[in-house]
Amino acid sequence: MIMKKLIAIDLDGTLLSSNIDISPENIKAIQAAQDAGHIVMICSGRAPEDIKTVISKTPLQCPVAGSNGTMVIADGKLLSQISIGKDLVESVTAILNKKQYPFKIYSNKGIFVASTWSERMLSFLEKNKDVLNHLTEKEYKLMTEQPKETDSIKIFEDVKEVLSIEDITVQKFFIPTISGKDDLIASLQGLEGISITTSGPYNIEIMDTNGHKGNGIRVMAEYFNIPIEDTVAIGDNFNDVPMLEAAGLSVAMGNGDPTIKKMADVVTLTNNEHGVAHAIEKYVLAEK
């Protein structure tokens, strides 16, 4: 009899290619795993709504752990939500404003973007010419344009307006950063109750101390009654570390950070070589 596994897959740099799409090879492998009785979840730094938008462009249906595992959703139910205390949200915001960083706040009511995003982003890129030189025209426009209000994206002036919204909870801060990164991290580390990670070389992310992808995979494993040793985690960057450490088998992407590749049990192909499909076929479907 096949042992049911839970496979937790990161999105950016992992399931998504550098063109930000999911290859037919990856889709086919995930469907094969699901047909064989395994559970495949998406565990991403992106907000749950954003993950669902990406997945909706494919025939896939998967439970999700969004905002770095702080919001875990399966069968239409919110299984777990880990939030940053409101006082801490104000303290983090005060530090970011003092240092003039662009930032986004991920909440249960959508993503809140500061009205200063565009001007701060332009200033950030001006100070980081090496990043600027690597951006395509499209990427530059996407990064510097002031986001428009939508159902899931809200613009705000003062964090107090955000925190005054009824029943609001904040799961994550997302901050683009390079120059002064260590100085910013040092300032934030003076705050008790937060954890700081990164999903790439040009950002940092802030959650509650207990808010991470390790929580996401544990909650989902418990919900589907799968022992944690029968879980597989696939990722490429530092925000994936807690789920890679929690999983029975940790798989690093071929394009992953060298530190992540070193700590993982195995390394698969890159995200542009359908590394997720390769890992599922080799370490899940090939097992009898």
C-alpha cells in the first residue's frame, strides 16, 4: 500500500519558472502525485489570494499556506493564522518610516501598500544601481509604479488607519532592501516577538516569531493526518528553511541559494528545468 505523503512546494524560484509560470511538466507531476493519493500544498511568501490567482491559471487545485505559512487554508477553511501584535506592527512601521523604506503589509483583509511606495521605491533603486542595471523595462515599471487599489490591494497613509479596521490581523511585512540592509535588520532585532527572513537577495520579510513555513507544513500535515516524517518540502531560499527543517525529506532547487542546497537532504534540477516535477517523480512517485 502506498504511504500517503504531504508535498509542500514554494512558488517563486521553485514551482514558478523565471517567466513566472508553472510548466506543463510540473502540472503533470503534481496531478500524478494527487492521483496517487498524495496531498500537494503550496507554501509561499505570497498572500493566499495571490497564490490562488497564480494557481487559477492552471488546472491545479491545492491547499495553501500563504504569507510564509502564517495563513493555512484547506477545503475552504482557515486552519491556522499567526499574526503580529498591533503594537509591534506600529513599532516596525515607525522604524521603516524613519529609514524611508518602501513596504507592504500583508493582512487577513488584503495587502496594504503605503502611499509613499512609488517615491520610496525610486529612491531605493537610485541608491542600488546594481539592482537597477539588472531590471528590464517591464520589471522597473512594475516595481516603481504606485499600485492601484483592487479588491485585495489597499493604499494607506497612516498605519493607524489600517489597524483601526474591524477584525484586521497582520501576518507579514514585505520590504525591498539592499543598501543599509544590515542596519535595518539590527534596528528591527531590537523588537521582541518578530522573526526576520528573506525570500531573495533584494528583500526582507517580517513575521511573528511563530509565523513561518514550518508552521504551515505542520498544520497541514496534522489536518490531513499525515505523520511529519512522511512530508516532503521543496524550496530555494531562506524563508523556506523552517519547512525544509520540519519535513521528512527536504529538497533544494538547483537554482537555490548555496546555503539552502547545503542544508537540504537532496538537490533537484532548477526551476527552469522543471525541478519540482523531477523531485516528485524521483522521490515520491518512484517509491514503492
